[in-house]
Amino acid sequence: MSSKSSQPEITPVGIDLGTTFSAVAWLDVEGRPSTVRNAEGELTTPSVVFFDRTAPIVGLEAVEAGIAEPDRLAQFVKRSVGESMFEKKIRGEDLPSEVILALILQKLRQDAELKLGPIRKAVVTVPAFFNEPCRKATMDAGRLAGLDVLDIINEPTAAAITYGVEQGFLTRAGESRQKEVILVFDLGGGTFDVTVMQIDGSQYTAIASAGDVYLGGADWDMRIVDYIASEFQAEFGRDPRDDPSAAQELLQKANQAKHSLTAREEISIFFNHDGNRLRRSLTREKFEQLTQDLMERTQLTLSMVLNEAGMDWDEITRVLLVGGSTRMPAVGRMLEEISGLPVDRSLSPDEAVAHGAAIYAGLVLKSGSARDGMTVTNVSSHDLGVLGTETATGRKRRGVMIARNSKLPAKKTRGFATAKDNQQSVRVDIVEGGDDSGNNATKIGTCVVRDLPPNLPKGTPVEVTFRYATNGRLQIGARVPAVDRKAELSLNRFAGLSEREFERWHARINQGFGDDTIVPPEPPAPPPAEGSKRPIRKLTAADEVFSEQPAPLKKRPATKRRKKASQAPAKEQGEESSPPKSDW
């Protein structure tokens, strides 16, 4: 009998789109998740793209090709999600991260189709600490890859679902068998999340999440790279990292060394470059010394999430390890020392997230009878706020609309007063995170309420409603209470793809993305001649300001973040209406 005979009509598929490795799982009619092997027969696929001359290559072959031509290699792409472009040029061309992720997703989809048949719907996972622009970018990547993204789900939540199902927390009818408060420690290849979650049979409720989207196993690898490079330079007087091909080869050797040190106390590393041969021993103790500060960063995040949850360690019943980087012995040892609990390694670090995503896909599609009655509640990962101008001082001030770790879905309505008589529009700058002055905040974009009724007096309130959907995506609406009507609204994003850009890149992907599809960059526009007219703007300076009627603000410590491209001035984009719903 064919393996396809036990599939439901629409196969629930979950995709763990990781920084270093990705995996696909599906759910059969009995509600059992299973990982789909790729075309090479492996359970995971390296999240790496090599842009060959005729077409992109994804996976292990891309990793190997990248040593010879690193300028054609894109890796760790997930760390650039939410920025305007990937962090380095590929073949001399700037590419959006969404496009590179789409090529990875396309490979995952096509490989899974070899077993499951046509796939058009899937749930895709994201780090819990991903902000709203990153979540939009992930959904756009899925669309570019030919997928209808049913939903996006946080990686720790997906792992917790897998744990609850495998441990038999609920009966087939969804009745509760036991209750736990678990802490999910998810250290992947490029990102780190901690989530405190309550599991009560069929009810999965996130209490608090925190994380670091710039911390993962790749950072441990880089410490070995730096160590070997400095040893090489001391002995031969040259830094091999100056040669891109040598740097790429050294990164692979570092990753292999990290894996070996998981099982062994001491290893030897051999590295040849430019006719010089280096051999060095590296002990696990030395490796842990080199990376001690990285481990301390995870402890700070642990403290933050417990504080946000209002809990102590004695209220946590289980510490669940997820992500390939948790295989490092130092991770489990640290967690057991500070928590007083044995760590739980019952889940496959490489498959647990994809399995949970597949189970959640079954829930969305109402497929897989064993999951009847399951509910999943997540929390917002960042404060959602607006930047307003205080009338008295003229200073910018952030007003928190939806606080971090609010249960989703969540919404908040706030009034903004017009700054002058007969004002035609109101502009609201939307941010995530940051302090009360908007410092260190990620700018999502500018919401413009247009075509206000004529002859409104100064100080007329305009109500703007902000909603976080269950997947952390932003939806916005506006109305003018004085005339009891909705107002036209648009959202101009600071980063990400407009619909026009989406269509252009989608066409490039369909063309094969070979060297012959590269479009030369347009030359910069010449400066306007002296005395020539400036372009007419849709909004006047007076229209673009508003005085805010702020509610009391609760102060939160500023979060240290790498400066994002979304903090730069907005680029010209199409206007967007409210949207729809073993990394190691």
C-alpha cells in the first residue's frame, strides 16, 4: 500500500525554518507527526543557499560549494530577517532576506512533495522573540516559495506542544491528564528563546517569553574560528580570515570541532592554508572558557523571563531542552545548577519544533482527531507603542499600546488629537520595544489616517485601534468619533517587501535566479537643477504631526539590540493595509 494512502485530504505540514538547519514534518490521519526526509535522505537540511551560475543550490551541496566561491554563499539568513536587505551582497547584488528564505522553503517544499504529493499549505515556526516585521517577512518568504502560510507559531510553543502530546498530557478527547509549568530553553544555531508555558491537558498557555535573535550555536563556532585564526597568525604571521575561502573552511572546521567536543574531552584541529599547516589541541574546558560570556547571556535571559512571569525556580516543574546547541554539556550543567531540576532531553532537538508545527497545522485544518479540544495561547514578545509629540515640550514620547507578554490576541484603542484646524491627515509612528522616549525601538512604520472630514477643529480626537493577532502580526484600524465614521488608513513600512517588490522578486524566482537574471542597479537620480520645483508630497509638515493624549506609561528597561535597518529613514514603498492573519 502506498504511504500516501494514510494521509488526510489536505496534509497538515509544519516547517521549522532554522538559522542553520531546517526540517519539515507532517501529520497523518491518526494525528501522529513524522519528519519528512529531504531528497538526500536526511532529516534536516542546511539553511544555506549557493547562487550558482544557472540556478540556486540549497542544502549540503551549497555548503561545500561555498568554500570555493564564498561570494555566492548566503548563510545565517534568518539573522537578517526584518532588515531591508541581507547583510552581504551576493554576486554583487543586494537581496532581501525574504527572497533567500523563500529559496530554502522552496527546496523544503519540493523535497517533501516527493513523499506527500503537492503541498500548498503549511505552518512555519519563528523564534518567540521575533518582532512584527520579522514575522511579516517570514510569511512573505512562504508566499514567495509558493506556500499558503496557514499561520506562524513560536518555536518554543511548538516544542511544548510536541512534549505534551508525546507525554500523553491529554486523552483523545482532549481531557487533561496532568498539569505542568515548563520552561523551554531553545538554543538553536542562530537564535535563542526562553518561554515559560503552562500545559494543562489540551491547553497550552505561554506565560512569558524572552530571547536573543543574535545568539546561537554559530556564536560558539566563531569563538573556535577566532581561536584557531589567532594561533595561525601567531605562528605564520597571517590571518586566514582575510581570505574569504579560508574563513569559510575554518567556520566548517569550527562547527565540526564543537560537535566533537560534545562527546569528547579533547580534540585535535588541523588547518591548512597557503602552504602552512597548523595542528592544535582544544579541550572542552578551554572551549567553555572561550564561550563563558555567551553562556552568561543565556542566564540573563533566563532571569528576565522568570521576572516577567513573576515566578521563582521552585514554581517550574520541568526544564525542557530544544535546539541542537543544547547538546553542549555546559548548557545542561548550567541549567541544573541554577534551577535545581534535572534537564529534560526527551525531545529530539532537531525534530521537536517541526513536529509541533505539524500538530498545530492539524489543529488549524481540523485534521488529526487526536488533537480535539487543543488550545494554544501565546504572548506578545515586545511592547507595541506609538511615538507622539508632547504638545508642551515638543519632545518625542513613546506610548505603550500593548505591553510585552500580553496574551494574544490583544487590542488597544488610543485617541490622537489633531494639531490644527481643518487638518486633513494624522500620522502615527509605530514602534516595538525601546524606552519611553523611543530610544532603541524598532520602527515598524508610519500609519497615516487620511481624508479626515473637512472643517474639523484643532484638538479633534482620532481613534486608532491596534491589534496583535494570535501569530503576532499587526492589524490597524481608525475612526473619527465626532462624525462617527471610519477613516482611510495606510501603513508605510520602514522595511520589508511592498506588494510591488514582492511581485518583482517572485518573477525572479520563477525565472530560476541564475546569473542571467541579475538586474543592474539603477544609477542614482541626478540632483534637481537650481530653481527647479521639488516633488509634491502627499502630506504637509503640519499634517504629519499630532498631539497625543497619553495614558500613564509603565517604564521598562531598554533592551539592547543591534541597530536594525528598520531604524533608518523609511524607503519609498507601496502602502499596505491591515495584514491578514538541528539548528546548532
